[in-house]
Amino acid sequence: MKNKVRIIGGVWRSRQIHFIDAPHLRPTPSRVRETLFNWLQNNIHGSRCLDLYAGSGALGFEAASRGALSVIQVECNPKVCQALKENARALAAQQVKVIQMEVLQYLRGPAEKQDIVFMDPPFASNLVVETCCCLENGHWLNEQAKIYIEAESRLELEKVPETWHLIKHKTAGEVAYYLFQRSGR
């Protein structure tokens, strides 16, 4: 595995995680991760996180490094999952659990309430809205949960659940990223 991403902060700061070449796998750029984790700095420690479409695992490992209580990484590609498991072992990341499954199938299963969700589906996959609906309707989110969405910048992000309120948004080249907060009904 030649591809590497450096963890920006926390106990594993400057450690590298490795990922394989796989279709649609594009790690969140370090500049975007730094902005995101600045936004979340007061919410990460002790949180329960769900990393959907985990890919390289950069978001989930970054959250674990910064004190997340638990991180569930969901990814369907078996080789990508193997790399995630190897990274978790190398970091001794006992709070990280890797699940090999299609994200929508996983979200239709028994819900475990989460404080923070990272969602970075393959670009042009049309999975954002359906994933948002599954999170909300499947009762995956704690009150005041934060939901991070990364998507292609040309995607118009509409039809998110009405209980979600946009609190931050930026664009970096071809990538748009959003942070929502859930508020109760």
C-alpha cells in the first residue's frame, strides 16, 4: 500500500494511515479535515461517532485520535475494510470498529445513537439524501448530533431532514463540505 494520510491532531498526531487504490476512494484533504475538526473541537472528546463510506478512514481515525469514545467505520469494499482493520491494529485503536457492509443496509439495521456522523459517499452516487433520511428515520442520531457531509461541489444539497440545521459550509476546489446540527422535533 503506497497511499498514506497523516493524522493531524490528538494522540496519534503525525502518525500515518495507509489505504489502497480503490474506485471512488479519495481521502478527505488535510486542509478540509483541519477545518472540520476545528469546527468539532468541543464535541469530539467522549463522543460516539459513525464514519459512513469510511474509505481511507481518515475522518474516523482523526476522531478517535482526538478522544472519541467509539468510532464505527462502515465500508463495503472488502480490501478497503482490511486496510482499515490493519490501521486500527497498528494504532491499537480499540475504540474503532470496522463493519464491512453497504451503508444503507447497515442503517436499516438496529440503530445505535450517535453524537457525530461523518458521511462521504462516492461522488455522483446520489446517496447523500437517502443516507440522510436513513440516519434520521432510523433513529441513529442523538439530540443535538452533528452531521458532516462531504460531496462534490456541484451537488445541490437539498432535502436534508427538516430537523437538521446547517451551521457551517465551505468549498475547497471540487469538494463542498457541510456541518449540520440536529435539533429535536
